[in-house]
Amino acid sequence: MIQTENLLHELIEKHGNTRDGLLPILQGVVAKENYLSEPRMVEIAKALNISSAEVYGTASFYTYLFTKPMGKNVIRVCKTISCKMAGKQEIIKAIEKTLKIKVGETTRDKNFTFIETNCLGWCHKGPVMIINDEVYPEITPERAVEILCEMDPKHLSKF
Amino acid sequence: MKTSELKKVDIIFDCVQCAPIEVVKKSLAMHPDEIIEQIISSGLRGRGGAGFPTGLKWKLAKEEVSDQKYVICNADEGEPGTFKDREILDLVPNKVLAGMAICAYVIGATEGFIYLRNEYNFLLKKLIPTLENFNKNLQEIGLDFTIKLFSGSGAYICGEESALFESMEGKRGEPRNKPPYPTRNGYKGKPTVINNVETLVYCNMIMRIGVEPFKQLGTKDSRGSKVFSVSGDTTKAGIYELELGIGVDEFVNEFGNGDTKAVQIGGASGFCVPRKDFANKIIGFEGVPTGGSMMIFNSSRSMYNILKDYLEFFVEESCGQCTPCRVGTQQLLKGIEAVKHGEMPSSYLNQLMKLSETMKVASKCGLGQSVPNAFSSIVKNFKEEMIY
Amino acid sequence: MSTINLIIDNKTVSVEKGKTILDAAKKINVRIPTLCHHEDLCVAGNCRICVVQVEGSRTLTASCSTPAEEGMIIRTNTPKVRNARKDIVALLVSEHNTQCTTCYRSMNCELQSLSAEYNIDNNRYLSILKPNITIDRSSWSIEKDDSKCVRCQRCVRTCAELQHVNALTVSGKGKDMKISTFMELPLNEAICTNCGQCVIHCPTGALTERRYFDRVWEAIGNEKKHVIMNTAPSVRVALGEMLGYPIGTRVTGKMVTAMKRMGVDSVLDTDFTADLTIIEEGSELLQRLKKVLVDHKSSVKLPMMTSCCPGWVKFAEHIFPEHLGHLSSCKSPQQMFGALSKTYYAEKKGIKPEDIVSVSIMPCAAKKFEANRPEMNSSGFRDIDAGLTTRELGLMIKQSGLNFAELEDSAYDSLMGESTGAGVIFGATGGVMEAALRTAYEVVTGKEVPFKNLNIFPVRGMEGIKEASIKIEGCLPEWSFLEGVELRVAVAHGLINARTIMDEVAEGKSPYHFIEIMACPGGCIGGGGQPIPTNEEIRNKRTQAIYEEDMGMPKRKSHENPEIKKIYKEFLKEPLGEVSHHLLHTTYKKRNHF
Ligand SMILES: Cc1cc2nc3c(=O)[nH]c(=O)nc-3n(C[C@H](O)[C@H](O)[C@H](O)COP(=O)(O)O)c2cc1C
Ligand code: SF4
Ligand code: SF4
Ligand code: SF4
Ligand code: SF4
Ligand code: FES
Ligand code: FES
């Protein structure tokens, strides 16, 4: 708790307590806590002197600002046309099978959330996967599984 | 097809010994009006998609009287099939920064931002030190201008300039009413020049190599070269700097693998050119304009699936505020599905074509206005694929 | 101011620089359809229904959001324009729950009118109405049905710009864009003040007041029940709008007749308790002044602020929970009425309070919530059984089959039916202040307030925050501590202005002694329960009617109301006395700030 209060304090220190600072602050919270919890949004609203509804409304516009609990690691696979043509569906299947979750879901241990996204800007090297900020172009199903297992060996046995 | 007529150009990534900061220094010795003059005479038009003449944009911003002005580099690159801005920022970031600095000098801005899409955060590792260094260099050469980074939060529409400002101001990325335009009323209501990453590099390069070498390339309305992002059914997917005004056939000869059925030029918001039109269309503002996205489709591809993919993209990425776009995109998507599944007669496509016309003329911003580009060019040229 | 000349549909028009194409068209009586546009709000430009053709432009232009420019040549009715408009309406219809037959706003809905005007064929597009939309009926005051929403954001702009509450927001994007509260909480858990301004600014049936008139019909039909209706001051100047009268017509007498003919047992006047409020609140003010100026009590707060507006009260409870001590402890006239109806009235009339159904007709959505506040049962029963809006009364009159225009005038019934001009002006911003000054000044000095014809103009009008000061001279001995005091007062309406005033109070920098606050722009004449549309022009006309009503009253000072004198003599004994304390005063509750 003390830690999180510090977090907000730091973020406000850095980005200011005006509306301009809202998105960087929200990003900062998501980076540390994976998502924007209700109390956190309320605190931010207070600090910026805006309503919590505005914080929520703004956050819900952006795909990187989650208002629902997310896993520690967010896996994104591009679903747009070039990657589709390059076989993104196979990657999705492999990930779903490895983590035993469907697109849009979070593993029970809250370690991974798996989502599909629009074009990630690597169309010449599709299919592409991004885990947190790390990019994996020209990914194969095997390689995807390997990466996941490296991150969380628990999934090794299950595959 | 080994020998090609296609002229590849090397301006953007060219690494001749001349540090970008030197170009800024050189520019500082010139009068701002002189720089504007040069950019205008180069014929450079924005590379972000809309193609507004860059020199004129700078001129308008310079003429505004204001205590504060801004220069913003639009690196929100989210158009499906575009990835050149990422490559530019990765390989030659200093050239982008130099372009911004020159612009700042011209219009009298002291603060600048790079609006970087969140998906490109991995670039930050290199970009932040580069930026710090560059800011220091600017101080050394005596230009009062600082560049900061602003990280996007995941929304294609934030590439639209006024939505981008809203987003930077901590709000939902909903495009504003225009006029007023950014050069008068941009970020925080102040005069702002917003340029695409690539545009800024060309500005820098024009100041370095002069107007002539640039002007010699391209056509009357599409001067110079441009960086293309090539993907899809090709063995040569990647980034290429090519002269503007080349024929689509020339392009296909170079990049297609012999079975190209259509090329989608300009991404989901661009146009689909079918094989029969390859020979009579050129790539550029007087033909098919593009922000750089070139997606190549072979005859095995279903154009229905491709169109559906684009529409799904827009249904999600529309900001949702205006009726023609929010509802129109959903109707187009639902409509082609219904026709495909036989739930609606094929004549319903005509109704949808009319709808796309409404979207084009009545939507609030460029997103809704350009959804019809892909829709009508695909439906018109591949009607059978939509029905059967 | 430079002027601009342009041509619209072949007619030249000159407007001031900065005016929009829509303004210019209005000036020459060219009607351009609008939806997201509302005179009270900033321009949004999102519905696109108002598009016109500007010569030379590739696309059409939204007239509401585009400034007129010199030399523009505009056509508002070309086939291209008409097609686009028709398409836009058809698109809105396609995402709409088109069950107009069961909609409360049917016949008063902007989408419905547009759809009729453009003769929309429901089959043009497939329905994309989202399934499983549930109606939020969690709030006592406001009902939210997203299936009727056209996403014009008028409500969001209202809640932000007029009220600065921001209980509503836009959430999601693309197909998922919708109007939400924080985290999609039900409205009763949001910081909504129940003012209902979003309701009167909503073009469709997506936001409406919770309706309770069916319960009232039940009670009227129940022989055993004695139904009392009390009507708020501003209802009589607005009800006519629903029944075919021009804006600003006073229909007091006909309204009373209609209610009697509907079978209401006793038609009484909230103005009576408005007068009573003045006595109680005025006494409280004088008491506070004494405690502060003479006894130097720091626990007593000045400025004192009015508490007759439940929208404002809930706002204060949410946003300024630490400063509730500034609020007068007086209940609103509605709640005073309720408490007395089941005590004083019941006693005098010899009716068992449990058989009384006390209904109030209010310009207001917040009063519904107020009537249901748990503490509002000081009579031992629910003090007010149902709070209806002006709109609901209008509907009931229509349902009753009466020909309103043909009705004769009648007077209010007695016992709590008599009122003064001071009670009437409660309905307009500044009215409470004016009424209070008319009485307080006279109590303190024994002389009439020094304004011609008792009309205290400085506190009237549509300015967001108004101030006035009166130097108190010639005090009666009892009030000598006020001699020479410059009494400073302020009046604010619209919660955005309330916040400005309150910020000052919270900082301890407020220069005033007494402040009147009304949540709704213009006060209750512009209340959330008033006929739709409501806008500046309409508010002005209703206000004018209120002051006409005041001028026409034989008595115009609350303390001269004979029924008021009587109730103190026979029941309450004295202002701020024990009975008053129990029945007429209340306490407030701290609520979550965000
Ligand atoms: C929906 C939409 C998305 C856009 N995305 C981008 C983008 O990602 N990058 C960009 O440079 N311009 C984008 N634009 C264009 C910008 O609004 C703006 O015109 C451009 O940044 C101006 O720079 P330029 O003149 O250098 O092209 C987009 C426009 C629209 C309508
Ligand atoms: S056209 Fe689409 S993206 Fe643009 S303002 Fe309208 S809804 Fe938003
Ligand atoms: S009732 Fe008033 S406070 Fe509540 S949402 Fe509507 S406008 Fe906002
Ligand atoms: S609830 Fe009403 S005012 Fe609000 S956006 Fe929907 S239709 Fe418009
Ligand atoms: S101003 Fe009047 S109508 Fe509006 S909330 Fe207050 S009491 Fe109700
Ligand atoms: S289509 Fe997948 S990265 Fe662009
Ligand atoms: S009325 Fe002009 S866009 Fe809605």
C-alpha cells in the first residue's frame, strides 16, 4: 500500500497534477500494477481535480489502459491482414493451447493475458507477437511456445 | 524479373558524413522565410497521408502571433501495412529531430514532441539517449528548443492530428472540428506544426542536399521520393525508398511474385487497385496517394476477407463520436456479411455504396471520410467475390 | 465587431464574425436540422445531421460547428445534402431501439421528428441495436436507457459544462462508444446530483425521470386515501407549454381546476411552505449572524447557504463534504410540506396521517430522490409519497381527458394553500434571496426593504453569479448589533457557478453573509422536470411569468401570509422552535467525493 502511494506520488511529481499529465500517469500505473483499479482511478481523479468518470472514460478509449485486471505479462498478436496472411491463426492456436486460455483471457495465475490487436507495424515480418514491450517478428508457433515456456517453465510440461 | 526500371532512391537512410545537427546549424544561418521558400519550392507534401504542402504549413504557423508554438512529430503510425516510421526512427532518429529543430526555428517554437505509438515503446531504449543528446546539441548551437517524448496509449485515431492533440491534453482521442486548423489552434490551443516522421526527414534533407536533387524526382504534383512499406504476397517485403509517380505496374513488376491480383495502396484507408488498372494508375497525389502502405494480394486471396478485415479494423478504431463513421462502419461490415451469407440480396451492395458516399462527405474526420476508399474500390472491382 | 457577408440558399445574410453557418441560417429563417447541437452547450459537431454544401468544398460541412466566412455560398437543401441527412437519420435509427410506441418521449423526441421529416424507411439498414441493454433504474430520479441513446453527448456536456459534476462520461470507442458513469456504476452510486439537467437536454428517451404517476392514479382511485397535491412555484408558468399554450403563459387557475377534476382531494400550494421556509431560514440567518457577530462563536458558519434545492444539497454532500455546516438546516419547501401534511394538516382536518397520500408536483428530478431520503419521515410516515415532474402532471392531465383550455380558474384549497408573491419567486434564480430580504429587512428594521415596489433587481436575471449588498439602517432595538452592517449576499445558479462560490467558501475567503444556490440554470423554472425543450429564451419567458405572478399577488412578503401567521400561532409556536426543529429542519450526509 505504502508502495503504491509512493507510485502515484512519484507519477504526479513527474507529470504534474493537471489534465495533460493524465495519460502518462495512467500509463505509469498500468506499467506497475497491470491495470487501473477502481480505487486507483479515484485517487488519480482526486489528485488531478477531475471526476473519476472522466478518468474512466478517458482510459476506456485506449487499448493500453486496462480498467479490468490483467496478467503480469500481456501477449499481443497482430490480427490485421498481412499477419493474417502470414499465418497468425497458427500462433494464436499454439498460445491458446500452451496457456490453456482463449484470446482475451488471463491465466489463472495472473501471469499472462493474451489479446489480439490491430496492425503492430511489422507487417513485412508477420506474424508478429509483442510481449509487454518486447517484439517478436516472424514468429512461428514453435518459437512462440518456446518463449512462453522460457518466461514461465510451468507451461513446459503441459505442452 | 531481375532488371527493373524502378529507381530506388537513397535520401532518407543515406548516411553521408554530415551530422543532422550540422544541417540545423546551417539552417540557423538562414532567414526563416528563406527556408520556407525552399521547402515550398521543393514541392514537398506531407508523407503522413493527407499530403498537405509542408512549406505552406510552416508558413501559416510562422505567421501566427503567439506566446507559444509547438512542433509535433507524428509517430503514431497505425495504418495497417505501414511500418516505415518505425524504421526511420530506429535507424536515423537524428534526422527526424533535426527536421523538427529546423521547423521550430522557422516558426518560432520552443517546445516539441514526438508522439510515439505505444507499440513502438521498444524504440525508447535508443531513442531517449539520442534525444537527450540532441537536445544538448541544440543548446550548444544556441537554438532554444527542447524535444520531449509522448507515448501513445493505443488508438489508431490518435494519428489524426487533432485527436493526437486531445490525447496529449489527457483526453479521449476524439478529433476536433475544423477549422480552426492546427497551425492556428493546435496543441493546447496554440499554433502547432504537426508533421509525419518521414516529412521531417525530407525537410532536413532538403536543407542539406538542396531543393534540386529532391525536385528532380517525382512528378509535378508529387515531388521527390517516398518510403514505402511493402508487405503481403511478395518475397521482397520491407522498406523501400522509391520515386513518386511510378506506375502501379512498375511496382508490381518489382515486388509482385507473378500472381498479383490487386494492390492495396495506402492501407485500410487507401485504395485497392486491381490487376486491370495496374498499367494506368500511378502512385502519387495525382494517381493513388499513399502514406506508404503497399499490400500485395495474390489471386488465391479472397477480397471479401480482405475487405472484411479492413472494416473490422475501422469498426474498432473509429473514435465513435460521429454518426456516419460509428454506425456506417458497422453497417458496411454487417452488410457485406449479410450479402455474403445470402441474408440480403446482392443489390444491397448498391445501398452500401451510397452509404459509403455519405460517409465520405459527412464524416467528421479523415478516418470516416476514407473508409469508403477501400470499400468502394474493392466492392466495385471484385463484386462477384462479395456475393459468392 | 466586424461583419461577414455570405449567401445561403440565394439569400444574402450578414452576421458577426465568429457566428456559425447555422447561426447565419437561423437569422434568415432557414431551418437546418440539428441533433447534437443545443443552445446551452458548447458545439460538438458529432451527429452530422446539420451538414450543408459550401460551394467549392469536396465534402459537406457541419453548419453548427463551422464559422461563417466572407463570401461563402451555401446551399442547405441539395440532393447531396438531403441524401446525407436521410442516411444519417437512417443510421441512427438502425442503432436505436425503435419502440416509439412505448417510449416516454414519443411525440417529443428529436430523433423521432427527424425520422418522420425525412420519412425514414426502417429497412434501409440492418438493425445493429446491441442486445441485452438493460435500463438503469437504480436512481430514484433518473432512468437511463442506452438503447435509446443517439450518442450526441449532450448529457455529458450538460453535466460537465452547466453543472461541472461530470457524473457522466463517454466511454469506449468505435462501436463500443457509449455514455457511462464511472466504471459503469449504477446511477445511484455515481456522484450524480439528480438535477435532471441531462434529462432536459437529451433529445431522446435515453434519459428520463423516473415516473411515479401511475401510483398517484392508484391512490386517487382509492376511496380510502386522501390525496393531496402541492404544486411548486415554477410549475404554473411552464405546464402550459405541454398543453398547447405559448411559452411563459401562467396557467395557475386552470391547473388547480384540472387537478381537482382529476380527483385530487386537496390541491395545495408549495408556495405556502416556500413562505414558511423564508421565516425559518430568515430566522436562522439572523440567529447565525448574532452568534457570529455578537457571541463570536466559531462553530457557527457564515456565509449561510440556502438548502431548498436538493440537487445543490447532494452536490455539496459529494463535493464539499467538509463544508456542510454552511448549509441552512431548513428542509426544502417540498419536505416541509410533506412533514406538515401528515401532522398539522392531518390534525386540523381530522384525517389519519396514514390515509394521506402527499404528492408534490415539481419542476425537478432531484426532489424525487429527496422525497426518498431515509430521514425524510419526520411525520412518522414517508413525508412525501411521490414527487412528480411538471411533465408527469402534463401527461396526467392529458390522460384525464380534460379539455384544459376550457377549464375555469379555481383557487387553491385551504390550509397550506395560501401564498404570497415571495413564495412564487422561489421558482426563479434569485427568488429565494429576494423573498428572504423582503422579510428579513423588515423584521430587523420594521421598514420595507429599500427597493422600489419590493423588486430587488440586482439578484434577478441570468447572470451566473449575482451579488448585492444592503446596508442595514434603523434597526429595531432587538437587532441593534446589525446596525450599519453591510449585508452581503450572492446568488448562483447552475452547479458550475455553485462550485465557484463554494471554492471561495472552502478557502475561507467568501465575503458574503448569505448565498442562494439553485442547481439548475435559471433556477427551478429551468429545472430538470420542466417541459422539454428548455433553453435560454424559454427560461427567460418563464422567469418573466414568475415575476408577473408576483406582481399580481395581493401580498408579496412571506411574513404577511395569513396562513403562516396561523400555523405559528396554532402549531409551530415560533420559528426555530422545537416543533420546527423536528419537522422542518434536517441534517446532511457526507458522501464520496469522486
Ligand atoms: C485516421 C487518421 C490516422 C492518421 N494517422 C497518421 C499517422 O499515424 N501518422 C501520420 O503521420 N499522420 C497520420 N494522419 C495524418 C495526420 O492527421 C496529419 O495529416 C499528418 O500527421 C500531417 O503530417 P504531414 O503533413 O507531414 O503528412 C492520420 C490521419 C487520419 C485521418
Ligand atoms: S469520422 Fe470516425 S474517427 Fe473521425 S470523428 Fe467521426 S467517428 Fe471519430
Ligand atoms: S442528473 Fe445532473 S448531475 Fe446527474 S448525471 Fe444528469 S446532469 Fe449530471
Ligand atoms: S443519453 Fe441522451 S443526451 Fe446523452 S448521448 Fe444519449 S441521446 Fe444524447
Ligand atoms: S434548481 Fe430547482 S429544479 Fe433544479 S434541482 Fe434545484 S430544486 Fe430541483
Ligand atoms: S498487419 Fe500485422 S503488423 Fe501490420
Ligand atoms: S448538429 Fe451539427 S453536427 Fe450535430
